[in-house]
Amino acid sequence: MPAGSGASNEGVSSGPQPACWICLGEEADDEGKLPVRDCSCRGDAAGFAHPSCLIAYATTKSIQLKGCSKDQDQVWRKCPTCKQQFQNQLSLDLCSAYVTFAESTEGKKCVDIRNALEVNIGCITDILIERTKTMSIPLSRSGGKDKVLSAVNISIRDNGIKLSDKQLSLVLQQKNHNKNTKYMSKIMHWEADTYESFGFLHNLDQTREAGEIALKYLERAQVIYKLLPDNKDNLHHVITNIAVTKANLKELGGQRTAVDTLDHIIVEERRKGYECHKQQFGENDTSTISTGIDLIAALLEEKCYIEATRHATKIRATSRQVLGLDHGFTKRAEEMLNKCQARFVCVPDIIAQTMSPDKCKFQALQYDDVEDVYVVMGPISEPRNVKEEREHRFARHKVMPVLGWPVVCCGLKGSSHLNGKLGELKYYYNANTKRRIDLGMGSAFSTNSLAHIFQFERDSFRVTVHFEDKTIPPAAVKLENLRIVFEVPDEMPGDVLPKKGI
């Protein structure tokens, strides 16, 4: 399962270059590469090795394990010392070498080559999921913010499609040679998996043309999964991907998509995947940690910050214990937890005073209960320069939390039963016009529009809160009846605020 993140676990000491544990050399190998450590080994020297030495080691072990494909896979994917999967470019290099080994082995067994291809494609898929979904580095022809890494992602994706073509050719070859045999069900499963890989790899482009190609492959996989027994999980997964692909195609075609529904589908799929891995492999398995990070990313997209915070806290602790502080997954969990806990806000009155939307963004640090004000830092610029930010204090009713932040109701009289109840801010709307208004960070609203809304229509402004207790229906609340929650409780509480503090 997941192999790579953007961060590398290379080098933890400012002293001499650690030696390769295989050849004991500290210098670069014949390819000019120094010993690296892209696993979960810890300490100043443990786990470092030349990529070429690791490939030679895996080759020798694979020859000894001839016929044991499962054990052979692990030789190429896991560090023999810490037993955790390799990451980043090292993982790609080893999996590519695995295919080369399988293709050059005497006899060139079709099943062994297909198996090596599957491992390589899985590695590519995992790295691209991490980069595009979790790290939000798009694979697009426009390049996005990080054009260099986006270009690398495109190259990795194109290689994945090339390998998938080769895998499909081998699978169809086996299918023709094994008609009406007991192996046909397994071969058909491989075929469906390959079509699903094609679908995923094409979907990464986020273009209409690529989406249409992806949809065709996913629908082929769906047809095959329906013919196979005991494939409910695979079928559910591909059906979900088909629904997401169709929704994306509508959006790319200029048709308005029910974004909330689409995000919910993705969250449910990620949640199911995480629970499945946890039950099958346990909480400490690398694949469980990775699928947990995927779930956090999906929860943040759906603005479910309460659940995201709890998962991020738990998964960061597990990753620290199992993989170490320097592992890419630990760093990603740390980043996502920081994102969950950073309470960004908008102060619309600043726009009316300065006529500059760039001056209205702040980070709330705490709530002063005595003065009934938020203590904030800012204004926040893009790119952010913390050294230029200053501390400010704003009245609670003048501060707008970003969509998704945990909040608690307070001071309600007609609906006093909601006071102290924890929830999430889902969207703003005008109570008179019933017009839904998204004023999250990065809003497209003009300066004049924001100033007008908050200077002249403040009384009709409401916030829709979805409560953690699902037995309580969503409620429309004024800003003065909300408080940002800075520390999310570990479990769903009855009341977040004490009665006397309301």
C-alpha cells in the first residue's frame, strides 16, 4: 500500500555522511548517489544504504525466495531492518528494478512479471494519491503552484499508464490461455483491477477528455466486478469512483454540481477504506496510517473539522510511534493537524475601513471571556509573513470564522437548548433573501460587496451550524450567538460551555 510522501527521511545528523549498511561505504556509488534513508529506521546512522546496494540485496533475496511471490514483493518494498515501506523516489526506483528483475529472470514467468507490474503500479498510485490529494499538488498541464513537482507527477503518471498497458496485455494473454479453468476468476479480478488503475491515473489530469477516458475504464471494471463473487467492496469502490468522475465531468462541462454531496461521497469512501484497513491490518500498519491521512484530507474538504481534528491527533501519535518523527506520513499528519487547529477568521469591517480585502484576514489565537473579544494575529498576507503580523483584539460579533471551524452556541434565548452545543459552521446566508453566501478564505466577493453586506445587511446575516449531535437539526444562528472552539474535545460532549458562562 502507500509508499511515498513529499518529505524524505534522509539524514538526521549534521556530522559525517552515514555509511551504507550493506557495503559499509560512505562515498557515492557508481551512479553518483550517496546512501539514503527513506524508511522508518531511527538514530544517526541506522538504515542508510545506496539505492544500488538495496537493489542488489533485493535481487539476491528474490532469487532465494523463488516461487514465493508475496515474500518477494516485500523484499522490494520494505526495509529489512525496520520492516516499514520505502518512500519517495527510492520506492519508485526499487519497484522499477523489481519489474526489470522479473522480466530478466530465467523462464520469464508471465505471472511473476504481472505481479511485479502490479507492485510498481501500486507504488506509483500511492505516491500520486499522497501528492495530489493529501499535499494538494495538482497533476495538470498548467502546473499549478508547484510547476516542477507537477511536471514530475505527470511523468510518474505517464509511466504508470505505460506499465498498466503492459499489465493489461499480460492479463489478457493469461485470460486467453486459461479459458474455462479454476484460475479464470482470479484473472478476471486482475483485469478489473487494471481497468480501475487506468481510471484513477487518467482522472488525475482533471480535464474533460481525461475524465471521459477514466469513466470508460471504470465502467469496464464495474462490469467485471459484477460478474465475480465476493467482490462487494471492490464493486462499491468502483461505483463510488464512477459517481465522483461523473460529477467532476459535469463541473468541467460548466454544469453546477452538488459539491456537498460529492464531498460526502468521497468522505464515506475514505472512511470505509480506513475502517477496512484498521480491521484487516491493525492501527499500526503503514497502509492504515496512510488511508487515515486520506480520510483527514477528505474531511477537511467537506469542512468536517471536528472529526478531522480527532483523526489527525490519533494518526499523528500512531505514526510517531510506529514510523518515527522524520517519516513523511508523520510530517503530513502533523501538517494536517496544524491545519485543523489554525483558526483563521475574516473581519469584514476592516474592508469598509481600508477598502482592501487583503487586510481582513487574521488567525484567532484565543477568546478573552472577560472582554468578550478574540485575540488575533494579522493581517495575513499571501505569501504569509508572520514577522509583519501584529496582535489585535476584535469584538466577537465582528469576527467571522472560516467555514468548517468548530463553534459553540451561546446566549440564545428562544433556542436555549442549543447553548453549549458543539457544531461546525457550514455556510452563511441572508435570512431575508434566503441567498446562500460563501465567505470563506479566498472568497471571490468584491470589496464593495463585502462592505455593503456587513454594513447594511448585518441584521439579516445568519450562520448555518451543523451540530455534532446528529439528533439536533441544523440551526441558523447570528454571529453574536457563536463562539469559536479552540480545543476540540476527544469525545462528543454534552455541553462545551458551562451554563454559567453562557
